[in-house]
Amino acid sequence: MAKTVIIVDDSKAVVAMAELALGELIQSGVIEFKSYLNPLKLLDGLQSGSENFDLLISDINMPEMNGLDLAKAIKTSDKHKTKPIIILTTESSNEIKMAGKEIGVTGWMVKPFSDEKLVKSIKMVLGV
């Protein structure tokens, strides 16, 4: 059964690049790829139970809710607290990375990302 990978980023270009990079994993049925441009819509879906994921990839700087606040909200749910979250962002300061680690973020990837690094990270985190 395919693992569900969700990316939330307010940039359509970043979402498209990630989907293109993951094309082989999607086509082979290893992962199901979903995307959200608005973190609040994803959070609503997770809280209502209409959405679920095996791995979440999130930007930090987004309107309405930043990625660290999203991760914090997700990690408070018993259903999602152990699920892996990778932050994909231009932010790379140690302070922000430490804040993410305290929340329970699994990994950090700095934009621009390489296709190979994204695929390798997903395979490693999901064990596929």
C-alpha cells in the first residue's frame, strides 16, 4: 500500500518541483502525493479526520500559519504525534532548527533542494 506524502507550501512552483522530483515514486505506487497551499486547510482536514499522512513536508514562511506552528498543532494530536515532519524552507538558522527539534520535527531541508536529496530523504524516513 502506498505511503501518503503531503507537502504544504504556499508556492505552487515548489509544490510542482517536489511532485516532479517524486514522479517515479508516485508512478510506481510507492507513495501517494498530496499538496496544500494553505496550512490551515491541511490542519482542518487532519483534525476532522478527512486527511491523514505518513510523511508531511512543510514550508515555514506561509501566510495565515507558519510551518512550525503547523507542526506544533499536529504534534499535539495523539493520532499524528509520532508521524514524521520534514521542514523544507529557506530558513537555516540554528535557532529555528532548534525550535523545530523541540516541536518534534524529523528533518530539515533547505531550499532550493535537489531532486535526489528530496527522494533520498523521503525513502529514508518512510523506509521505502
